Amino acid sequence: MNILQINSSSRPDASHSSRLAGAIAERVAAAHGTTKLTVRDLGRQPLSELDEPALQALFTPAEQRTAEQAARVAIDDALIAEIQAADVLVLGVPMYNFGVPAQLKNWIDAVARARVTFTYTDKGAVGLLTGKKVYVALTRGGQYRNTPADTQVPYLKTVLAFLGMTDVQFVYAEGLAMGPQAEQDALASAHAQIDELGIGEPALA
């Protein structure tokens, strides 16, 4: 069992989303015994954006790449290898200005590669990262669940499904900026939701 935990908060030392993602990953690891946990903290090790030089490197045949281009592609190759090897993916995702953090978007841009993690067919796009379980720990300052302002869940469902991952469960911690009691209640609710995920049941074996 390989678990890949992706933390995307800009505050790696004080991140509720990272802590909740860690709690989920620990629960999965405990349920399955022998596991390998890989934690990639995008706040501590941010990725470069998908700019023109990166695109030029990706679209240049491997044998024709410069050393600089090869090094740039190798970064994305390593990220893709991590997610390909994972049986379970755990994302820690705070809400920044109604969207996902730029760090997470850069990671998605890095691992979404045609003919590697998805492919196009005569019937449309087909994701190649299949057979994986995904948990997403969402943290928000306000209350946005099941409202039009929650753009994160539709986006993440869409992009994960595009890559072949459709078995996704969300944990919400909302109202974190609405006072100490609201923060405490939000975190207690999130941990209760983790208890209800069914981690360790036969369907996850």
C-alpha cells in the first residue's frame, strides 16, 4: 500500500489542511499495516509554474532537449512517478480566494500529461491514473459547502476524474476564521468526518 500525501498550504508550520491530511494518511496506514507514505509539501518545496520554457521542454523530443530542458522535465517525471505508484492519494487543500492554492494548481499541471496520465481517444479523454482512492481535506475560513461559492469541489472532482480518479471523498473544516469556538467546532467536525470515512473497510483493501 503506497500513500501519497500532498500538502498545498502556504503555511506549512501552521496548516490545518496539512494536519487533517496527515490524520487521514495515518488512519489509512494504520488500517493497512505495511505501507509506504510519501509526503510532498508544496509550501516547503513549491513547484514552478507551467510557463513557456517548461512547455518548450515538454514538447521537445527527449533526445533533442538541452540539459536545462531535461532537468525541467525530470522534475515533472518524478511527480508523475509518485502519483503512478500511489494506491491512495490524500490532498490537503485550503481555500484561497475561492479556489485551490497556486501550489496545488502547479502540481496538477505537472502531473497532467497527455499519453502518460491521460490520453485522448475518438470518444474523448480517458484518464490513466485508475484504481486509486482519493481523500481531500478542505479547510475554509467561511462556510461554503454546497454553495455556488465552493468552486474547489467541482474543480477537483473534474480534474481528478479527467486523470482517472473517480473514487474521491471530501472532509470539510469550515468557519475556521469565524472565531475561536467556530474554529474548534470546525476541526472537531472534520475529525468526526474522518471517523465516518470507513477507512480500513474491505472496499479499501
